[in-house]
Amino acid sequence: MITANPVSFVVLFFISQKGEKKMGMMQSELIEKGLKQAFIHEIEEENTRRSKKKKERLSRREIEDLM
């Protein structure tokens, strides 16, 4: 006999971006409340980069033009 925790059991009726976002939000709420144990890949890592801006990179032709 298979038993499941009814709190962490979620049924998806449709698949769309909104549905996936809602599913993710619901799972994160369950994890925050301690009703569901997070898997390692579900734990988000903070972005530890110092600069949030992407560095501008010139093409080879642009570098040659500058010289």
C-alpha cells in the first residue's frame, strides 16, 4: 500500500507558463511552511556576482577599427 502526504499532493489540470509558475509558488510555500522537504535542485542559490551589469564586449572588427 502506497501512502502519500495529502498536503504535498498537487494536481495540475493544465500545463502553461502560468500554471507552472503557480505550481512553483505553491511548492515554495509548502517548503517555507515546512510541509514539504526541498530537494537539492529546488533550493535557489543567490547570485553572488558583484556587478549585475553585463560587461560590454567588442567584436574583433570593432577592435581593429579602434586601432
